[in-house]
Amino acid sequence: MTDFRQQALDYHALPTPGKISIELTKPADSAKDLALAYSPGVAEPVRAIAENPDDVYRYTAKGNLVAVISNGTAILGLGNLGPAASKPVMEGKALLFKRFAGLDAIDIEVTHRTTQDFINTVANIAGTFGGINLEDIKAPECFEIEQALIERCDIPVFHDDQHGTAIVTAAGLLNALEIQGKEISKAQIVCMGAGAAAIACMELLIKCGALREHIYMLDSKGVIHTRRTDLNEYKQLFANNTDKRSLQDVITEADVFVGVSGPDLLAAEDLALMAKNPVVFACSNPDPEIRPDIAHATRQDLIMATGRSDYPNQVNNVLCFPFIFRGALDVRASAINDDMKLAAVEALRTLTKEPVPESVLKAAGVASLSFGKDYIIPKPMDPRLCGRIARAVAEAAIASGVARIDLPKNYMADRQ
């Protein structure tokens, strides 16, 4: 572990500090180049944009530029360490945007006194970008921040910790239930955790067909129920009218366990209480709610996913967020709405059921992959993800009325 720590520090420090840089897209080698790039030539696109604001997409990089914005109040699993400490994570997000979807991204870390200060700061600079990815902002403030920015900005605003996690979870969970011969409308679901990811996951599962009354959510004080008086407005949405109070009460005969909480919170004895053919998503990172070796030793009929890359069925946001932004920006969408999220879920589900290219098998270090208990969701290195999800999201944006332009005829034809 000490060796890995040093490797990670060296990776970020050498040979150049950080993970991103800015590159030129136009020549700047002659006096004429500089005259066109800046004064006097730059005056021409300025005049064009002043006359027709949409020309900003024609003459600047706005249409391919995403802001990755955080205040550092909920960094990965490390907690509230502040804006500066969040910068390596935000740079990492920018790296993923570029690597997987060809999108330029810049990280912005905001220091603020109040939630409204943060909202105002982001809203006031939003016009620079084609989209905004909010990251590592603690609940419940993250809900207020995202909603306010969606209302104030005319570009996509997307809190990936909420919706990226929810999309990948929903896609994998629906596939797992299909393999297990279960219907989401009948599934009894236990959600361990009541933060941003948990609430977003459950809300999206409801849009996919789950019943709210079949969902039991737990926070650090136990089951969230209607007689509790300590619930914020977001937890209240999942207050169940029940006499059940403990994990053991709600896990008995449950079909699904979703963990977005902390390590080792689901014991083997708890898992044994679940219904036949259970589905367990233990997504706490780096240590899941129950280790896969313990889970599989306890239940032979299990389908399991984690947030880790060293086990099958990794729930990884990189499976969707770069491509959702790619599709949204390519049609100049004003928002990322539920139709677009559900389109991404379905695209992920469908891709999992198709033959896996040799390049993906090689990258994953496996001889074969096919739709089943150990392959319920695509691998992050699958080159088809960008084309499939971006197109699905873009088409959903057009159909739902938030797109400003149509797709070109052969859109993503080389990335299918």
C-alpha cells in the first residue's frame, strides 16, 4: 500500500504537476496567425457573436467545453476536505471527459460562505461553458444547488454523484433482475445510505418501474419511517409507513440490496435473510458493504456488483457521464432531463447483451464475457459506449424538446 501511495503521488507530480493542460487548435507561428488569433482579427467573431449569440458555438470552444465544479465538501469517500484538496479529483474528472468522450473540461474549485454564494458564482460563469458537471458536493446542499442552477442556466447542469451513479446502478440492476427472473415492479428493495447517490438511485429506479412503497431506506439511525421527526425533505420522500426499524427487519425476504454507505455494514447473516436469487449492489468504495468472497460463500444464488474494478460488475460512473455530456452538447441541449437519463439506462442495458469485442476482453484481461451473473453491465474500456449512449441521449434530447439543433446524418457512425 505504501508503494502504491508513492506511485499515485509520483503520477500526479511527475513529470509535470497535475493531469490536464491546454493545447492550441489553431496555428500561432507567424505574424499573420497572431493577427487572426487576436488583434485585429478577433474583432470579427466578436461582432458576429454580438449580432447572433448562437455564433458563440461556431467561433469558440464553448460547444465542446465542460466545467467540472466542486466545493470539496464530499470528496470521494474522504469527506469535507475543502476546495484545494478536491482539485486532483476534479482534474481526474476532466481527464476522463477527454479520454472517453473527446470533451475538453476544466476544473473549478469554489470557496464560498453560503450555498447561495456557490449558486451565484457558478450561475455567473455558466455562459463560458457548454455544460456543467457538479462533483463532490455534500447532501443535502447538493440538491438545492443543482436545482437552482438548472433553473438559472440554459446549459446542461448534472451532478454526477447523484445521476451518474443512478444511471449505472439502474442499468445493472435491471439486467440483474432480468437474469434472476424478477420484475422491478414487484421487487422489495433495501437501500443502505440516504445521501445524494442513494436518493438519486432510488428516484431513478422508481422511474424505471420500482414502487416507492417497496423501498426501505436506512440512514445512520436505522430505517427511515413516517414517525421519525429528524428527516430532511429529501429523506421524507422515502419515509415508509412501517413498524420495521432495523436492517434485519427490512432485509428479510428482500430481493435487492443497494449499498451506498460504508464498509462491512451488511453481515453474512443479514444476506442470508434475503429472498431467493437476491441482487446485491455493495458500492461503498474502496471497501464494500460486504466483501464479494463472503457474499458468494453465503449465497450461491447471488448476483453481486461493487464499485471496485478488481471484481466483476463494477458500478462505475465513467460508463455514462462522459457520453451523456457528449450527446447533450452535440445537440446543444439546454438541460439533461429524465428522458435523457432513461435513454442512457436503456443504451447501457442493451449493449451488455451484445457480443463483446476482442479489444474489450484484452483490456479486461479475460478470455470471454457474455450477458450473465458476472457481466450485467459493460466494461469501462468498451469503445462502443460513446457512440451508443451519446446517440441515445442526443435523440432523447431532441424528442423531449430540449435540443437546439439536430444531429448530423452520420453522427457517431465511427463509434458504434
